[in-house]
Amino acid sequence: KSFSKNDKPSFSQKLSTIVATISEQMMTMILRIVCLVLLCKNIFACNRGDSVWDSLATDGDGTHSCGNRIDWLQSSDGGSKTEEQARNQVAGEFPSICGACFSTNIPTSRST
């Protein structure tokens, strides 16, 4: 509710307005989190052939896809890391590009 210049809202009216605003912001935040965690999981998947796996990340060693970086870290030249270690390292080094590769996002099965 908007108040005119002559209206002086009571404390409870002010509090109600604040709570409504906070509640709306919280609901928006909760919906975004639900979307990212549940609904959008397949959009941002990090599996061979998926968009994140093939996304390019550049550093001093050059431009390579998230997946190529994970594969290299698992090779003997890259340190023979486990898949979990490799995914976590790449996701940590390039969070905005390869963040979906974090090990908790490893699929148990891939639907085709």
C-alpha cells in the first residue's frame, strides 16, 4: 500500500510492508535456487558432448575446453588425478565457465 503525504502509517503497517517486500525477495531467491538445482540441471550439465563440457576456458596455458582440461588432469602428464579431483580443480579454476563440472554434478547415468 502506498501512503499519501497526510497518511502516517502505523508501525504495524510499516512492518507489514517490509515483511511483504522481504518475502517477495526471498521467494524470488528460492525459486532461482530451485531452478538452478533441480529444473535447470540438465541445461548446465557437464558430461561429454554437453555445452559446459565443450565450453572454452583460457588461461596462461592457452584456450581449452572444460572437458579437455579434466581429461588432461586425469592423464599421467596432468598428474593422474581422479575424475573427482580433476573436475573440482577445473571447476575451481574457471567457476563461471566450468563450475557445473564440480564433482557433485557427476551424473550417475546419462539418458540418451
